Amino acid sequence: MSLSRRFSLLLFALLFSGVTAVYALETMPERTLRQLVERQQSLFVDAEKDNPNFDQENFKSQLQQLCNSYEVLLRDNPKFAPGYVAYGLLLGKVDMRKQSVGMLMKANDIDKNIPVVKNQLGNFLAEEGRPLEAVNYYLSAIQLEPKEPLYHYQLGTLLAEAQDDFVKSGDWTKAALDKAMHHAFEEAMTLSPGDWRYAYRYGMSFYDLNTPEWEEALQFWQSFEKKLKPGVEQQTCRLHEAKILFTLHRPDEARTALASVTESVLAKQKEKLVAQLTDSPK
């Protein structure tokens, strides 16, 4: 499952968790929101299909009607936080970032305990180059929903990509940053064991550490390889194993690992490692 697909499912789970399953007990705003979300989901499912006859103008027209319906809902129910969340996420999906953030901020003002809102606001601040502000939103999302792997992944990504900003702030040491980043990716992997993307990023996070635990990294890649399909997937792991073995001054084992990498798409990466091994003792 892709991260974008996971986020979409998370969104609908959030929205419907605030709407009683027994329709008879729904309030009018809840019922209207449910219907709008169902329309939105159907609209984008059709748009994402590989259809050469897709009517772009009709899609835009329906999207505008949907936005108008959200506007009416929020005009009539200005304190209805789930409505702002849904509308804000829709606006973000169609690249109206400023308007999206405005809606999400209103939702946050009304209800400060919506994890998906915290995560999205963290994303916005990170994209705006404000990682020191973004991190607090990610941490809040995790605190509110600690078992959602996406939030841990977002935190780890932020700490990895903006590590210089965090260290320069004086609030983080490199050691503390490394520990938090590595742990975040590990949590994402642990919470979603069937998603290889989280596991792969955890494996890559060893390279981000100032003092990598190479033996632990080697064990990870060897174990991860067994869970993947033969061919490119497993051989990609072997490239990492060879790189780490070379770093651990075990060139013969590195050469053995590289010898089993035969996929053409991995040829350039293999050549680079072979070149590093050329001057190593045999």
C-alpha cells in the first residue's frame, strides 16, 4: 500500500470515526459531511482511473460543486471541526495549499486533538522550511495517535532532512537527533510490518547516523532480504550488505555478496562498489 493510499484511508477513518455508524443518530452536519466525503471519494476514484475518455471539464465542474457544498456546510455550522478538516484536505489535494492550511488551522482552533490536522500542519511548516515549528505538530500527532505509522515516518523524515537546523538551534545534540530519527523510522516499520517502504527507510536511516551501528545494519539487510522477492528486490539488499561489509573491513564477504548481484538495473551501483573493492586485500 502506498503512503498516499494509506493517508487517504486514514482520512476517511478519521472522518467517519466522528460520524456515528448508526445513521439515525447522526446530526444533520454529520450526515451532510458523510455524504460530501462519499461524493469526494467517488469523484477522485473515477479521476484516478486510466480512462482516455476522462472528461476533465466535467470533473472540474463537479469539484467546484463539491467545494460550494463544503462552503455551505461550514457557513451554517462554523464550529464543526470535522467539516474544516475534510474541506482543508480536499483543498490540499487540488494544490490550494494556502486555503487548505487556513481550513486546517480553523479545525485546530476548534479542536486541538485531531491527529491528522497536526500532521498536515507539520507537513506545511516543513515544506515552508520551518522544521523547528513542524516538529512540534508531528510530535502532537504521535501523542494523539501513537499507533499510526505514517506519523512516525513523517517525524523521522523531518529529523533526517533538517538535522542541521535542529543542531544549530541548540535544543538538540546530534546524538539525540540521531536517536530520535532512527527510533521514529523503527516505530513506523514496527507498526506496519507489511509495508516494505517503512522497513526500507529504516534500513537507510543507518547511513544518516553520525556513528552507525554497522553490525546491526548488516543484520537488518540480511533479514529484510529474506522477506522480499527474488531478483531486483533481494539483490538491492545485497548491495547494501556488500557496502556495509566493505565498511566493516570484510572485503571477501563483500565480493561474495556482489557476485550474486546480476540484475542489469543495479549494474551501475554494483560497479561503484566493485571499484571500491579493487584496491582491497584479497
